[in-house]
Amino acid sequence: MSDSEEDEIFIQFEEQIKSLKKNEANSAIKVKDQFDLGHEPACVFKSGKRVEFGHLEVGKKYKLEGGEKIPNQKQHLQNAVMISMAIYEESGPTGFLESSSTYHTLKTVCAISVNSRQGVMLAVG
């Protein structure tokens, strides 16, 4: 290992491995920028164990979690929006969902509130 590598920490995200100075590697904001992530990472992992930023050691290799924080987050959000719109639809929530089925992945409406001023719907997609 060269002298410059001894001062660095290695972080891997998917197929990319970056060599960062200690102060950069221990900053979640700088790691976010280095890997062009959509969110600030909470931690990295070393041998499957969680390591918080600020505790990364020089000369070691760490891994970032891949993917979204919530799997299929965009689809879940779209489904939530459609349920919110449907529950207050005057023609009825199920009719609205059936007519707008290209915009969500909901398959079954399990329950709709009857005695509540606040609309509540339970659906499965």
C-alpha cells in the first residue's frame, strides 16, 4: 500500500469503489455527493455490521446499502395518492379505482370506512 492509500478509506456502492480521505469518508453528506445518491446514507457496513459515519477507520473498506430505502417506494406513493383521491370520490371509491387502474397497482379493496368523517380505506395491491 502506498502512503496515500494509508490515509484513505474505501467505500463501495454497487460496482463503484471510491477512495476517500478520512474526513470525507466520515461525512454522510460528502459520501452522498461522491456517489451521486438521492439521499444521505445513514451508515455503511463492514463485514455485515453497521458502522456509523464518524467511526470509519483509515485503510478499511466499507459498503453502502444499495437501492431505495423502501422497496418500490414510488409505486407505494402512487397507490397512496390514488387511495386518498378515491376515498372522497362521490361516485364511490371502488368505481374510481376501477376507472383509473392504469395509475395504480391496487387489486382488492378490503374495507372502506362508513361511520367516520375521515375517509379510511384498506386496499391490497
